[in-house]
Amino acid sequence: GDSVTQMEGPVTLSEEAFLTINCTYTATGYPSLFWYVQYPGEGLQLLLKATKADDKGSNKGFEATYRKETTSFHLEKGSVQVSDSAVYFCALSDMDTGRRALTFGSGTRLQVQP
Amino acid sequence: DAGVIQSPRHEVTEMGQEVTLRCKPISGHDYLFWYRQTMMRGLELLIYFNNNVPIDDSGMPEDRFSAKMPNASFSTLKIQPSEPRDSAVYFCATLRGLGEQFFGPGTRLTVL
């Protein structure tokens, strides 16, 4: 079945540091890939997405590129802020099968210190 | 739009009691999903509906769990009888067509 693997957290950075959160996936079809963010006490919000190989999703300074050859979708940000502290989830949806449900990674907690 | 609405936000109950979680989707969204989040298992799909019809319930843990969507504006997830291992945050999410999934704020369930 489909699966998503992302790096263990927590990741602790100082403000303005560079962020990378690794994500790799296994899928039977040709999935769409997503990053969701969860702030404390809230539901998940879509951060960015990519639907085909070499697509780059971007939002709020975050970027991730769909790499089919390495089955990866790593999240990056050039300069993090304290307000970026949250849990980040990599996820996929296998549109080839018509399945709309998301398969999530385990989540990575990011803590940004002033 | 008010977004996906879930109630209650917090529920504390005793083992053996019936628990009902509720979800009101965003108007016009034709897919509705129930997910459960725990420390041990992360985020996992329980069941999802398309146009009020259950499509995939393979994630429902056991017969104690049931979900219904009687109309396009309402869904329930029921646990009867509840057990301490059911303690988790339950999320409802909805989407329209090929769009993104919008998540509700979740219901934090504690079973004592």
C-alpha cells in the first residue's frame, strides 16, 4: 500500500535559519503530494501541493519539489520565523485510483527559537 | 463560509459509554473524511464518503465504530461502547472534486 516517511522531530532552529524536512513516499500509482501544517490546538491546513513530477509547490516562503526519480517531496524554507513553529505533515493522495483520502507521514515538530 | 464545523470540541467520558461526534461539512463539498490522530499511530483514515455514500471504511477499527452521513450537511461518528484506547483527536475533513481537503478543528476525546 501507499506510505509516507518523514524525518523524526523535533527540529529546533534559531530564527532566520534554513529549514529542510525530508519526506519520501511509496505509491502504487502516480500520487499528488502535499504538505500540511498543524498549529497547536488546531486542525490541519494545506501549506502547499504538487500534482506531477518536477512541479514545485510554494506558499509563505516554503517550497517543495516533486521528485519522481527519488520519490521525494522535501520541504524547505530559507529563513524560518518563530511563527513557523508547528507540526508539519507530508501526505499523498493517489488520484490514479480515484482515492481522495490522504495518507500521512508521522509529522515533524518544528520549534523556532528567537 | 464558516469552514468545517465539529462538535463537541472536547469530550470526556467513561469506559462503556456511547460517544457521538458530529461534523458539518463546507457547503457544496461532496467528499467527507473522518481521521483519527494519536501519538502512537499518527493520522489515520477511518472512513470517507462521496455524495453521502460510504466509499472506504477499511480504517474503522472494529464494530464498536460506526459512521453515517444522512444528508450532505451532516455526518456522525459513533463509538459504542467506548474504551480508553479510543482516546484521540478525531478530525473531519471535506473537499469538492479535485480540490484541497479542509479540516475541522477536531474533537479531543478522552475515555476514562
